[in-house]
Amino acid sequence: MLKFWYFAVIIFLLRTNKYHQPESIQNFKQQLLFWAQQFDDVVWLDSNNHNEKYSTYDAILAVDAFTSIKTDYIDAFEKLNEYQSTTKDWLFGYLTYDLKNDIELLASNNFDGLQFPDLYFFQPKKLFLIKGNKVKIQYLRLVDDEIKNDLRDIQESNNCTLQESNSPIKIKLRIHKDEYFDKVEQMLAHIHRGDIYEANFCQEFYAEDTEIQPEETFNKLNKISKPPFATFLKMNDNYLLSASPERYLKKEGSTVISQPIKGTAKRSQNKVEDTQLALDLSKDEKERSENIMIVDLVRNDLSHTAKKGTVKVDELCKVYSFLQVHQMISTVISEVKEDVSPAELLKTTFPMGSMTGAPKISAMKIIENLEETKRGLYSGTVGYFDPNGDFDFNVIIRSILYNQRKKYVSYSVGSAITAKSNPLREYEECLIKAKAMRDVLEN
């Protein structure tokens, strides 16, 4: 379903700018997210002050849809292009992994307990852009008379606390351990036959007939992980609570940045051991080969829209340390051609290489056959377009998905399977990645 409206009076689409400097930016961020819960459409993006090289804002809140687009995968990128190019305003939303079916002759026929729409974006009436200790507030003119009262309400929410959920949550496995080993062996058989070089194989953990407090759950997950691409998304009764460490794609002017993650190691409370774990990851031949294969895939994807000779690897296999895990990250950049639309740039690189494999189409077909769950928003992306057509999108991993109406909670994890993969080690890597979500849900 495509849903957006146009108004003849252009003044409605202009935004009023106001600057606000709270006494404590950290308190203001907490108040802001609490205040946002009254709206049906919410996107909260938080960098957790990582201040990474390509960051534009420390945090962003977008709420209250003025216009929106919601559709299945059929012609989804064409519809998104029409919406973005016509609106030319801030847009926030997501692309699910299953938009692959709009790009290639692929299908998604596995079980779907969440049933999120394939694509959703909205134009917010109210927008808060946080950088340092300052907040830039941008409201559409038709609601700009609400800024003063909203700021008062936000600041008065300081003493509001959520009632914590103590209900036990029974986590189930969609694929049990022995079945997982068997499926990885089947994946390895494809690799040894030369069908693929690498594929990201994922499994779902889920709970049925379960109710959670979305904001409380997000805050706990974010506190445990403090990732650079944390996301709280609400679309009516559908929620994403994400502690993603990974950027999918960013466009800033003519520059395009992709930062795939491949390679994971656990953390240790012992500083000497922790340093050694990071060093071992940086030298791990299997992990480096995974990362380099995906870097090559990303370079190929970007070449479709890049000016000749501009695709470059800015950083290769660098290890970054997060609260839960060490990660190996590479950075690939390019300069995009002038005639390429933002939606086309996304379409030619989606789904991201780190969540598919190489060759990408063959890997996606094999993934579909071996996995038991439709990925949906997991392995997809959440982000925004600005009025100039620049954008920034993350990768939806380390995330809890919740359909409040269906009382269904889900999180998925995966790992890259290559010729050197050991099924037990891959399983253990999945458990490391799942730990934060499981700890939060099981209190």
C-alpha cells in the first residue's frame, strides 16, 4: 500500500529552526525518548557518543508522520524514489532484507512470525538533531507553534519512570543445535562445490504470547552494548530495538561510505587477555578472509554507481572494541555519479554484502533454502534521507523485534560460513552475538 499526501500550500513543507541547549544533554536524550512514546511513528538514532570518523549527528529523534509510504517488495525502490524525490524533506524508515525480491528473481517463503511491512518511511512533523551539547529542532510550519509546549513537556518528563517487566520470557530456538550443524555442513558442501565462496547463515530465537516494555527493553540493551548505531523504531504496534554496531551505507554530498563488519571475538574483563583477544582477531586468517571477500563484494556493488576510479578501500580489517565483542571492520568509499538517485544507490548495493555472501545472488538463494525464518527487518536497514538527498543507514543486527499485537518477540544472529568454517565455532559465535539480547529479555 502506498500512502502519502501532497499539499498545495508549500509553506506547510517548510521547517522552522530553533536551537536548544539543555543543562544535561544525556538527561535530555532520556527525556526525549520517553516523550516520544506518545506517537505512532518514532525513529530514534543514537551514536552513544562514539564520534566515529563519518558521524554527522550524535543522536536524532523523528516523530509524528505528516506523510508516509508503506509497501510490499514489488516495485519498492521505484516507489521509494518517487516519494523521496517528490517530498525532498527529511524521511525516516526502513528497508527489510526481503526487498531483495524487488531487485532479483528471488523469493521469501520461510516462516514470518513478525509480519512487518517490507518497506516503511515517513516524513516527520517534529525533528530533533543532537550534536555535542546542542539540539537543533526542526518542526514543519503547520505545527511549529507546538515547540514551546513540547520542550516544556520533554523537560517535565524527568521524574517519569517505567514500570519494569518481571514476567519470565521463554526463549525458543527455531533451529536446534544438531540441525544447525547439519545445515552448516550443507552450506560447506555448496562452498566446496564452488557454488559460493561465503554466505551469512542466520538463525532465529523467539518467544510467543509474550509482552515486553519496548522502551525499557531498548534502554537495557543500549546500556549493555552502547553501539554507534543504536535504534529505537516504532511503527504503530511494530517495534525495533537495535544495538547495531554496523553502518550499511552513507551518502554525504558525492561521497559514499560503506563499513562492512566481518570477524567477531568475545571480550574479557582481564585487560591483558582482552588485548590478546583483539590481537588474535586482527591476525585470524579465517576472519580476515571473510572480511576481505565482503570488501570485494562491496567494491563491486559501489562500482555500479561510482565515477570511474573512485572506489577505494579506506580501511581494511581494522579491529574495533565494543562493550560485548571485538569486531573487524573495513571501510570502502566511492564518489557517486551525478545522475544517480539516492534510491538507486541503495538498490544497487542492497542487501548489504556482510549479511548475504559471495557471489551475492547465489548466496541469497542458498540462504533462503537453509534458513527456517523469513529475515524481514533483521538484515535490513534503518536510517534517514535529508532534504538534499544525503542519507545514512545502519545494518539491523544485534536487535530485538517485537510485534505488540501478535505478542511475538524475535531476535536473530548469524555468522559467515567459508571453506575454513568449523560448525561448532560458528555456533559459539552466534551465542556470543545473542548474549546481550538474551540477557535483556531474560532479565
